[in-house]
Amino acid sequence: MAVKNRLHRSELAVPGSNKRMLEKAPNSGADVVFLDLEDAVAPDDKEQARANIIEALKTYDWSKCAVSIRINGLDTPYAYRDLVEVVEACGDKLDTILIPKVGSPADIYFVATMLSQIEAYKGFKPINIHVLIETALGMANVEEIARCCPERMEAMVFGVADYAASVRARTTQIGGANPDYGMLTDPDENGQRHFHWGDQWHFGISRMVAACRAYGLRPIDGPFGDFNDPEGYKAAARRAAALGCEGKWAIHPSQIALANEIFTPTEKEVNRARRILAEMEKAAKEGKGAVSLDGRLIDAASIRMAENVVRQIEQIEARRS
């Protein structure tokens, strides 16, 4: 069975057409690096990008991160060649295949079938599937997609840019806030009203997160387009983390450390989680049915959350060592 509990705090996008970036990617500090054959590569460069990726996978040491390739859309003439050429040549070095613009389970079944045939032919271990929910159809079918291929499905990403285009949303920047999306308060005693900005992506991310958690997948937030705005990136990442996402894309190396910071539990969170589990173990040994900490009853949900935090920090610490 393929690994499904890897870290996804930061997922770095690397164009397959850029050899310099491919060389630097393995030591970037990202948890996941996805080598892009889709949006970041012009049509005339697709074949060369495949060759570049194959060379990079064979040449460099990728042991410090998980590795994925984003294939072209299944409605293009490039996708099947992406799978055949790259997976046949380097399937033993790939952790996941990232499928863009997934609209229905049929998209997953197509890729899974091709992977099964290539793996059987080459003797490779199973490669997981990582999907982009970035169309209205994909969001409408997100629960069905999430449960369709449990043996391979690992993660879902909210692809905000293409999703915005698909639903014809009015946006000001990729993954950022829109000053038109907000509400006016009622007039105060002076007759003044205040405008509060909202998050127009709240529904999409929340629905994807719920589908992921229902079927054991990792929910990941997609890109934040302005890499010269670290505070804006961190605000978007904190929102995603608050809603249940485990990580966020980095479209520029400067965003990797920001994502790793936001999606790493704080020392305070880790200490409290470990105290909760210690109290739970102590109560079990003493035959007590109830567990409390700092004067508050600890319920089953708190214990599960503490276990999640401790597991994550152990993964992070193991990677640092």
C-alpha cells in the first residue's frame, strides 16, 4: 500500500520547462514538489518539459521531499503522453500524480487504470493520486470524487484561479481578497455604516475540506498569486489552516517557509496536546472514566485533535533529523 500520511505543509510548483528551477527544487525545503507539465509550460515546450523532468528525476536526490508531476488536462492531447513517458521512465521516483481540472470520478479511473498498467509492466510500487478541484463541475462532484478510488487517492487541492474562471467569479488577485465581497453594518448612532470584507473562497475550501475528511484525504489550499505580499500569503494560509487544510501551494520559493510556519503546530499547541494524552493515559491506568486538564473536561474530540497534533510534529521532527 502506498504512503498516504506524508507531510503536505508546503507544495512547491516547479515548471518542467525551467531546468534551473528543477535543479534547485529537491533542496527547497518544501514537503512536496510538483513538477509541472500543465499551466506553467507553453504548448510548444511540452515535449521538452517531459524530457527535462525525466532527466531531473534521474539526476538529482529527491529524498528530502515527496515528488509529484502535474500532468496536462485529460481534455488535451498531452495527458496520456505525460503519463506514459514520465511514469515509465521514473515511476519509481514518484509519490503522486497531480490531475488538474478533475470533474468526475471517470477522470480518476482513467489515470488509475493507466498507472496500474504501467506499474505492472515496469514492476513499480503503486503511485498515489492528487487532484485539483478547480471547476464548477469538480466542486459539484467533490464528494463523489473524494470517495472513488480509496486505494490511490491521497490529497485534494483547491485550485482557486481556474475555479474563479469556471464560476465566473470577479477576482482581483489569485487567492486573495476582493474588496467587493463584504457586507455593510447597520447605521450606528451617528448614522455611519462600516464595511467588512469577507472571504469569497470560504464555501469552496470548506466543502472540499469536508469531502477530504469524510474519506481520509489531505486537503490543500492552492496558490496565492502575489509572491511579493508575504503578509497576504500568511493571512490566506491561516484562513485555510483554520478551515482544516493541511498545507498550501508555494508558487515561489519565498512562500515555502511561510507555509511551513503556518502549518506547523506551535510549541504551545504541541505541549498542550502532549499533556492531554498524558492525562488520558494516567486516567486510564487509574480506572477513571473522565479526564480533565487545567480544570476543564477533556472530551473525545479533544483527544483526537491532540493525537493529530502529536503525530504531525513527530513527522516534522523525524524529517528534521
